[in-house]
Amino acid sequence: MSETPAVDLRGGVAAAARRLADAGLLVGTAGNVSARVADRVAITATGVALGACTADDVTVVSLDGEVIAGTLEPTSELSLHLGVYADSPAAAVVHTHAPFATALACVLDALPVLHYQQLALGGEIRVAPYATFGTPELAAHVRAALEGRGAALLANHGSVTLGGTLDAAVENALLLEWLCRLHHRASALGTPRALTKEQQGDVVRAALERGYGTRKEIR
């Protein structure tokens, strides 16, 4: 990889980390962001204050975890990110300790579909069983929870989202936190009413027929 593409990829990951920190999803050094291009992964380094992350705080590794560019050790969750890339065509992975997502991950076994926008993440969001951070066990639990989904909650820990682009992974993290906040507020009012499978199917069909979420020029 030439230096310019490496710098661009590292800069993009740093900008994503700052955006997530500004939104309150990343606090201090807690959380990590990565993006993949071909056989290279740019990932935030361990111990970095993510709200002030720069390209120099991002390390580029191979899909085997070998450091290719950068001077800092990658995040302790490197194996989690590389595992997701091994399982899927995702171009980016975001791991946060976002407050509402983390709170629900301390209580729920799964996040039910209360709002149709959750279907953009694949439906019900699974909660991966607890394991110590940075371990192969945690990476395995998260990979299983992400099967067929764009997001997963991590029991007593946080959340992970992925996307076909870095922007998409960030947007999915923001969406997941909104959905978790919605569940929290609905639960305070009473027992949340989840959408049925039939209702979810109707939403999917309507979205496909109408091109929901796609920008369209006026004809």
C-alpha cells in the first residue's frame, strides 16, 4: 500500500472516531473504530483519546494483524475487528460503550423491534454473552451475535456495528443508540409493544417497493 492511501484511510477512521465522540458514543479511550480496504485494516490505537483522534493515532494492519503503518499498538479488540472482517464483506466496524446501548446490554437478552427503522440493522439485535474485553471468547461471541445483523450488543460492555462503508458503520452506531434510547423511554411508560413478524415483513416489502431511504430526483 502506498503512503497516501494509508494516510487517507487512517484519517477517515480518526474522523469517524471524533464524530462518534462528539455524539457521546465514545468517551475517553473507551471504544474503537476500524475500516478495511482490500487486505488492509486501519484501526484506532490503544489508549487514544478518541475525541481528539488523529491519523497518527490510527494503525494499519494486515488481515493477520501484522502492523504495516503507524507507531502505536492497535486496540486490544483487534481480534474482534479482524474476526468480523473474516466473517463478512463489511468495510468498517465500530465498537462503542454508548450509554443507552450499554445500559440495555446489562439487562436484555435481545433488543426487540419496536420501531421499523431497526430492520435496517437486520431485525432483533442479539446480546452477545459476557466475556473479558480483548479475549478470543469475546470476539467469538460477538461474531455469532452479528450473524445476519448489522449490529450486536455486548452483555455488560457495549455495542458493535458494521457497515459497507465507514459512514454507514457510524450511522448504524448512531441508529442503534437511538433505538436503545427509545426502548428505555418506552419501558419507563409501560411494557413496550414490539412489531410482529407480519408487520416487519410488511415494512420490508414497502421499503423495497418505494425505495425507502434512497435519494430521488424530482421528475
